[in-house]
Amino acid sequence: MSGGVDSAVAAARAVEAGHDVVGVHLALSRMPGTLRTGSRGCCTIEDSMDAQRAANLIGIPYYVWDFSERFKLDVVDDFIAEYSAGRTPNPCMRCNERIKFAALLEKAIDLGFDAVCTGHYASVVTDADGNRELHRASAWAKDQSYVLGVLTTEQLAHSMFPLGATPSKAEVRAEAAARGFSVANKPDSHDICFIPDGDTRGWLAERVGAEQGAILDRAGERIGTHEGAHAFTVGQRKGLSVGVPTPDGRPRFVLEVRPKTNEVVVGPKEALDIAEIAGSRYSWAGLDPIASGIADADADGIATFRCEVQIRAHADPVPATAHVAALAELVIVPDEPLNGVAPGQTAVIYVGTRVLGQTTIDRTVSAVPAA
């Protein structure tokens, strides 16, 4: 129970469905700040108190479990390491992967619980053979299946999402108000929870350090100077401090971050179009493509299949072809180029409403080769 409206309603629905429910709030930070700033941040003392009030109204036991050290190691330190390596991480994916459905689930099972129930907008469907699949929520506008794409077959067997079939967030808020929950109109949290002021660049500068480096064009010519490569992400346009204008006057965008040489490569917007993405850190949310009957392996053991790929939580899915290559990486080729994709992001693949799996992007291939 995060202290928000979704988890409070999910807990209430789980009780009404006949389950023996215990409310658990995760203490993920030991920062001195205890209050939310508007809708920034989460998992504060204030949130814990909101969760406890909801648990009291529902009539279930309530506990706070301290996962702050695990969160620091698996999410915060990972975030810093990824940026230091020139990648763009998604800490919400890492939190779901390593905290909520790993550390929390492991402890819950050890204590005799059957499942972790959350307020995510997604659905778990069991097929005719008893295999569990992860699917989009009924309301695509609120669908959160993307951030759950990291769940494995074993984790899906112990996951419950009572809000998956709910048509809208407004309906959840109305239900919360009818139940007397004080969080009925509480704003949704957004941004990175451990950077509540939203200043990611400043936060990273304090931990990674800032050192001047070169800004290069695609031909390798130095055209400017930056104050620290960690402050740049692929697709960024503002704050480039490039002193040499382009011949045609068109703006430049960040195309690549090179942490080893502390260089940032910039170029035209069309160079952000990506024709292929691949990653070796992939997983399947349920049966793999061959076991699902979606793909057949060829003589080399490579299974090619049609799917849709989504590279951000609120992006539109794009038709694509995917296969697992001999180098043990998931390769995805979209029918139309993807725009502004960066290593470190997560590509989640779907077949219809089903989440088939995901990979952390290790490499990209531009649709517009350098001249």
C-alpha cells in the first residue's frame, strides 16, 4: 500500500473477493524529508500514514517493511551506474523487477502469503492450459502493463491486479470516496521518487561529478563544450551550448552519449530515427514465443515472430518483427523507425493485449547513416 488511491481500492477489493489481506507499506528511503511536494515523490512518512488510515478503514493489519537498503543498491545505485555508463535507465522498471516483485514477493512467500496484490492497471489472464499471461488493462489511457513487463512466469503466478478491468481512474476515485478513503482525491505521484524536486541533472552532478567535455557533430568535429556528459540524454534539444550553427539553421539533438571519453554527439532530428534495437537482458512474461505458438525455431534455433514494441510507458505501440539472435540478444525491427531511443531504456513487446516480454536496450541502429 503506497498511500495512494489505487492501492487502497485494490486492497479493499481483495478483501471483498474473500482473500486474507495484510497491508504492507514499503519504506524505501531514509531521507530526512517526510512530506510530498505536490505530486512529486512517494513512499514518504506522509504516504505511510495515508496507507495506514486506509488499512484501518478496510479493517486489515498494516505493517511497514524497511527495504531502503535494498532499494538503494538495486534501484538508486543502478540508476547512477547506468547514467555514468551513458545509458538512460527507468528506475520504475527496476523497482518493480527487484523490489516489489522480487524482494517483497520473496519475503511474502517466506512468511506464508500466496501473492502480492498491487494497484497497477494491468490484468493477469489464465489460458485454457493454466498458463498465466500478463495483459493490458481495459482502459488503455491508464494501462500500466509496460512497467510490469519485467515480471517473469514465476512472479506472475504470485501477482494480483484488482484494478485491471476498471474502465477509468475516475471510477476508482469515486469508489474510494464512497468507501471514505481520505486519499480519494490525492494526486498521482510522478517523476523519480528519490529525486522529489525533479532536478535530475543537479542530483546526478552531486553523485557522479561534472567534468567539461567535447560536443561533437556526426563527423567527429568538435562544435562545443559541455559541463558533464551525465546531464544529457538521447533526444535532448535544449541546453546543448553549441557555438557553431548548422549550415541550414536547423536545431541539433543529442544522438549519443560517450561516458568513457566524456563526449556528447549531436546531429539532426532525423538521425534520431532508429531502425533496430537489441538487448541481451531480456525476459518473458509467461510462456516464451515458441511455447506460446507465436513462433517456430529455424534450423539455427532462431525464432522470428510478429509483435508490437513499446519503448516508453505512455508511448504508442509500433508493429515490429523480433527474434532472439545467436548472440543471445533479443533483436526488434520496427516496421517504421522509432524516434529518440536510448540504450538503457526498456522495450516491452506485445502480441495483441498480451505482454510477451521485455529487454533493456543495449544497442540501437540508426535509420539514417552518418555521411
